[in-house]
Amino acid sequence: MEIELYQVITLCVAAFAAGFVDAIVGGGGLIQTPAALIVLNLHPVSAVLATVKIPSFFGTSVAAGQYITRVSVRWKTMALLCVVAFCSAYAGSQLLLQVSNGFMKPVLLIVLLLVAVYTYSRKNFGQQVARNKPKHEHLYAFFISLVVGFYDGFIGPGTGSIFILLFIAVLGFDFLHASAYAKVVNLSTNLGSIVLFLVNGTIIWSVALPMAASNAFGSLLGARLALVRGNAFIRVFFLVVVVLTLLRFAYDVFLK
């Protein structure tokens, strides 16, 4: 099925915006995935979802590179997060090929509402790193990557934001460090899904590659802005993206 030039341009614009937003607080899938499903509506949904994983991976790679060169990282914790998240996302994507994920959306609507209220009400949330490393950090890291990695493979939108919230609330990071970890771990979840889709899905490479370049450029600008502006800026951006994610799921649950 032939892809028109205007379709590629439209998706590249969406990919750029997605990369920019995702590099700061996650949630780029809210822009990129719906745009691809609309523009490529004559293609199988599995092929479209497989295709958008490619720009997500490239964009996240660029953002991760920007963060880890400027933010201190506990590499043992990071390695554990990445390995578990990769395997979990692969399993989630495998399940997605078998069943619908629609039944989860009402639950996620409530969860996201609580996240928004919690973050807004706690003005100091994520503004500084906790003084003491939490006990059982690796155990917490294992369960975070297991659950959220599976979520990313099975459902997807808002994964970066969820990682950031849990890294702050459970592991004691500030927004800047949480964003850095979220980018690298999200890279692993994207890779887990891509491996599965390469085997079972049909990636539309004529769309995926230009979208990947656009997403990467947006991610570069977004990550640099976040590093310059710091925690307070990221907190506001985080709230905006969580609310938009909330509205997206509300639409799916009540109006779609």
C-alpha cells in the first residue's frame, strides 16, 4: 500500500512534537501514536504500532544520551531496571498481539487522576534527591521495571511519566534524575517491543525512518531544555502531560 508524501510529512511533524515532549517528561506516545493510527488508518493496527516504536526508540536514545552525560547514575540499579523492563515489555507486546487492552483503560483513568492530584498537591514533590538511598532499592527497582515495562508493551501511552512518578515516590529521585533514568529504561522497553514486532509485526520502514529522524531531533531539543530549566520546569511539564494523558483515556472510556 503506497504512502503519500503528505502522510509522511504529517507524521514527521507529530514525531518531532512527540520527541520533544517525551524527552522532558514522557508521554510522547500521546501525540505520535494517535496521529499514526489516523494517518495510516488503512494499514493493520499491529503494523502501525510496530512502526511508531522505531521513532520512539531513536528519539529516546538521543534523550538518554543527553541526560546520562550530565546526571549522576547508579549503574547497578539502572542495569537491573533495563534488563527487567526489556523482558517485561516483550511479554506485554506478546500479549497485545493476542488480546485487546481496552479493559484496562477505566483503571488507568483512575490511576492517572490520583497521580495528577498527588503531584499538584505536593509542591516539593521531586524538587530534590532524597538524602538517603532507600532500603531494598534493587527490589523496588525490579518491581517498578516489571510492572511498568509490561504496561509499555501492552498499552503504552504515558509510560515515561509513570516511570518518573515511581522513581521519585519510591526511589527518592528528583525530577531531573527521574527523567534520566526513565529515558534509559524506556529505551529498553521500546527495544523489547521492537524485537517482538520485528519477528511478528510488519514495520512500515518508509514511514518509520523519517519519523525516527524527526523524533530524534525533537528529543535533542527537549532534553537540552529540561537540563537547562531544571526540576521546577519539569514538574510543571509533567503535570500538563499527566492531565493530557488523563483526558485521552477519559475520551477512550466515555466517548469513543
